[in-house]
Amino acid sequence: MSQVVRGRGRTGFIAGFLLAPLALYLTFVIWPYVQTFGYSFTNWTGQSPTFDFVGMDNYSALMKDEVFRGALWNNLLLLVFVPVVTILLALFFAFMVNAGGRGGADGVQGVAGSRFYKVVYFFPQVLSLAILAVLFGAVYRTDEGGLLNGVLIRLGIVDRMHPIEWLNEPRLVLWCLLLVVVWHGVGFYLVLFSAAMQSVPKDIYEAALLDGAGRAQTFFRVTLPLLWDSVQTSAVYLGIAAMDMFVLVSTMTSGQFGGGPDHHSEVMATVLMRNFLYFGKSGYACAMGVVMLVLTMILSVITLRATRRERIEF
């Protein structure tokens, strides 16, 4: 009898701890999603408590919105390049600082100064996106005072009278933003991959070296297969980041909430915020939010399934 009472008391104790977090999650996370989905079928202005049901009008208008379609295309480009470039660089650097050196008295080890390199590579991750925007704003300045233009002018590559307007050049602005995202993210994923590599027995690397494998063969035949789960997770997180990009675009580019020049750096998040805050088309903005949510979920599922492979145990 006492065991039954003790079991019920334990169940109530556990349920008490689970119900409160679940209630908070449903209230502050799930319910706003439900509200957004509902508002996307209305002409809500964001200020008036009254609004009318308009059905699928907002979604049909999205398909005809050239600015939104351009922003979607920019997000898709970032979705391809941000995960690929970031993961490849992070994998390469993580391999070099953990197993890229030649074997010494302690067996397989990283290149000389690997501990210092880890700190240097991770440093950008401790900076907030606002600081990054200010920092790279100085790098991309159009006059000679900008770091990038200043270097190119002194090398004689760029004319002093006609410096490159990095953030105002339609063909360059998106790639300039891509560089910032990659520079900021490589250090975090380097640490993530380094932690995974340190769990790999050194015997595996030593056996590969004894068999005559070079750095490239060791990387592609040993390191990458053993780290595939970490790579898969990183691809999903980076894909979600590429579908956002609001902070950098809104702070580094011209226009209301960024997107300049002439919408060439526009992303879906900036179009959404502009419609919500400036144009008073909150129902329309909610429809954009629903589209972003659905696309992000679909792309996450596709990424997980496309990168699925048999787990390697060691």
C-alpha cells in the first residue's frame, strides 16, 4: 500500500514539474503560431481590433508580389551557400587543428599552434550581430577609409576616384552579406566538429596514416563519415539561419529595414517586417510568416532525409 502511495506521489511530483513548462510553452510559443495562422486569412492592419475574413486573398497576393518572390530567391541562394561554405570551412579547420599535423611522440595531433587557432576562429562567435553589422559596415565603406577599399586602392586594383560600393552594388551586396554570416558561424561549428573529432579514437587515424593515407584521404574517408551526424545537424541549423538573415540585412543595407539597393538584398523577413510596421498590412505579413514557417519545416525535413546514412559505430 505504501509503495502505491509512494508511486502516486512520485507521479504527481513529476507531472507538476512537466505541466508548468508545457503550459508556458503552449502559451508563449504555440499559441502565437496559431494566432498568426488565423490572422493570415484576414485583412488585419495590426492596430484596429476589428478585421474581416478574406480567405486565401493574402496567399494569392504573395504569388504576384515581385518583391516577395525576389526575397524568396535570395533566401534560397543563401540556403544553398551558407550551410555548404560554413560546414566545409569548419570541417577543414577542425580537421587541421585536431588531426592535421603529422604524428609525433603523442601520435596523431593537430597542426602547430592549434589551441591558439581554436580561440582565434571562435572569437567572431562571441560578437553580437549588431556589433558585426558595425564592424563590417566599416570594412565595406565605399570611401578609402573602408578597410576593403583601402587595401585594394593601395594595391592598385581599384581606382581611388571610383571605389567599389560593396553594399550598394546589386551584384555584390548579397555575397557581401554571405561573407559576414560565414565569418561569424565558422568558429562555432569548428568547436562543434572538434568536440566530435576528439571522441574518435586516435587509433583510427594512426591506422590510416600507417596505411599511407594522406590528409585529403584521411579527411574524406575517416573524418567526414564519422562526423556525419554532426554535419547533418549543422546543416539544419544553418539552413534555418539562412531563412532568416533579418538582423544583418536590416542593419547593413539601405532602405526601410534594409533590402537595398533596389531590393537586391531583400529577404523574406525584411519584406514581412516592412509590411507589418510601415504599410499596415499585418494580415498579409502573417501570411508571409506562415509561408516562411512551412518552407523552413519542409527544407529541414528534406535536409535530414537527404543526408541520412547508416550510423558508423566506433
